[in-house]
Amino acid sequence: MESPPESARSSPEAEVGMRVEDLWEIQEPQLSPSEKFNSCFESIFVTSFPQAPSSQVIEIPSDCSLADAVKILSKNKIMSAPVRNLKAPKNASWIDRYIGIVEFAGITVWLLHQSELAASEKGAGSPIKGLITEGIVPRLNRVKVESKDDGITTSVLEATDSMGGTFLETLITSDFYKKTKVQDISGSFRWAPFLALQKSDSFLTMLLLLSKYRMKSLPVVVLGEEKIDNIITRSAVVHMLAECVGLHWFENWGKKKLHELGLPSNRNTIIKISEDDSIIKAFQLMRKRRIGGVPVVDKSGNKAIGNISIRDVQYLLTAPEMYKGYRSITAKDFIRSIKSYLNTHDDASPRFLGVLNCHSENTIKDIILKLDAEKMQRIYVVDKDENLEGVITLRDIISRLVHEPNGYFGDFFDGVVPLPQNSRLLVSLYLVFLVSFAFVLIAFVSSHDSIVFGSNFQFKVINVVEFISTP
């Protein structure tokens, strides 16, 4: 993979790289490379990160149907979008303006989960009851529910696949799918509304959240303002790194071989599915294991013949006609159908042209350039016989760039996603709690002549006040 010309330093991403270069040169010589990176990235605010393309800041209104939301995501070639609360006042801040982020995977899992509830007669009174009259649920009711050793349940979710493309086509043309609003599934959103960065947060905070804390994207907001200022994704970070080729700090790190950086970290324990496994099982597995994709292996179980990503769930929702007539939709059927569909629509995707492979002797620079050029999220590490050894994702790459300093994150969320002390990183529910607590505290204090707190509690209260009053 050839490097881009070093003279191409005019891009916004390259300008960020040059700022890191300037900071790199003045770091203390005794610092390790990882400590230098931390110091550099802690000194750069997220306001310096290049703006996302306008198509990536699409908003979906809360009264939008699931069917229309899927069309919007698919048309703009994005995997998720913030949901705007139409009931919010015109001048509402972002906390009240949005109710969450909707994504392809969440819509699909929610639909299938509702089908399961209806089949087990737990969904009485829910919008899913429309499926009963459309012939889906009676067929699902005949399925026996039992557990498997790998934690994936043989249930209605898997049974849908045995019904073939007819199930998908019937489901997606149902009134249930067309009339259910995005706001109706807000309970499935991971955040309310979402985890967000303020402009004064650092690159280090952003990189840690995208890697160690598994955020796929991070909206950037201004406290008190309405709209999202920017959205930072893992892909955008890796693209930024690709634009930094030729700079001293990047080359110093980029020349390291994968095995020198401990990659792949999941060597010989890779999660995979067989070409004959159902496609529903593949998506279940991704959601359960919290991974973004799985390789599809041949009957030997060692060689990858394709890759299925969580983003590919869009094809189950936008083109169910591809599977009409299939008795069972296997992973192999799924890949073959999508290839044919994309070729017909002149929309060939590199994700379905073959499996992106590398070897442990490749450098991290090689991997960054490959993933950026192909716009891929993952690359598979194979041995000399092309047998799978592991996978490297965008998250893995970012995690090798920085590390979390001792005491950098607090324990406000007890292992969910902690909040850095004195940081402007916001989670709306937590902020609302703090504001409410502060007003209660002020009212309580004003009604008492003297109050004595323990030292730890007093420290917490001071931090709460500082957090709220920070402009």
C-alpha cells in the first residue's frame, strides 16, 4: 500500500497531524512513546477535529416511522442518526432537543424482539399485535424455545430465518413496521439522549471513549446550544491517521509490526460463523458479544470466505425481496444475494468483493492505509496458509495509540462509561441529576443556619457546583 505524498499537508486532518508534530518535538525525552502521545493529545481540543461531512449530521424526527428512518439512514449511507424531539421547545438545548440515537442494528433487534414477545403472548396491547393478523406470529408460536451452550437462544429470533425471505418481506410491509415511530423504541437507545463531548474536551478523552469505552461515534455539543456541532467516528480518526503519513511522530509509531503492538489481541479466539449458519444467528451473535462484525468461514472452519458487519443489517430492512423464495437464509446466501443486488444497482461495495487480510508481520501503518483506502472497519490476520488467526478493528488501532492515565476517569457510572473529573464531557441524565441535586441542596442550605458535612461529601458538593457553573 503506497503512502500518500508527503506534500499533501493541506487537509484538515493533516493540519491536526502537524499540531501533534509540533507538540511531539517538545516532549520530555525520558517519556515513553505512549506517554508522549497522551501528552500531545491531551493538549489538543476536539474543536480541532475536522468537521464531519454534512450527510453524517442528519437528524431524524421523533415521529418518523421505522420504515422511513431506515430509508433515511440507507439513502445517506450512515449507520445511525440523532433523533430530534419534536415536542421540545424551539429554543431547547441539545439535552431536551434529542431523545437518543437510532441505528440499523437497534431497529432490527427491536423488531425481532417484539415478534418474540408477541409469539409468547407477552405483547398484548403492544403495536406488535398487528403482526398476528398478518400471519407471522401464528407461525412463530409453533417454535420451541430452548438454550444453547454458546448463549445464543434457539427461539423465535432464529426461527424467523427458517421461514425464509417471506418473513422479512411480510414484516417490513406490515402496518406495524410502517406505523411504529422512532420515539416508540427510545427505550432501546443506549443513552438518553447520548454521550457527548464538549468543545473543550481533549483528543485524549475522545480517543479513550472511542477505544476503551467502545463508543462508535461521539457528538460534539456546546452547552446550552441547540444543535450538534460535529460527530466524530472511529473511521474519521483512522482517516486522520492515514493523512499523517510522513510525519515523524506517525512514522515512529507506524513502523511497528502488529505483533510488536500485541495485535491481534484475540489471536486464535476469534468469533466466527459458518457459511451454513443462519444470518439471524450472525446478527444475534454480534449483538450479544458486542462486536461489529464476524468472518464467515468455510466448512473447515479455518478460512474466511466473507465478512458480515452489523451495518449489513440494513439489507434485511431495505431489500427483503432479495431473499424471497429462500427456504433458509444462511450467511453464504446473504453474502451472495447482497453481491448480486449491489451489482444490479451499480453500487459495488469493497466489503463484498472479498475478505481484507493481512499478516502479523505487517506494520500498523500498512493496516491504517488499507482500512482507510477500502473504508473498512476490520481486517483479518491470517497465517501463511491463509488460516484465520485474529481480527484487527478500528477500535484496536486507536487503543494502541493512547492509554488511560491513572485517575484520569472517575467512577460516576460504576463501570458503564465513567466521567473524567473536571471534564466537560456530558451525559444528559447525569447532568439533569446534578442540576436537580444542586437546587435541592441550595434550598436545604438556605433553610438551615449551619450544616456540617464530612470532608468527602463536601468535596463532592464543591465539584457538583463547579461542574454546573462551568461556562
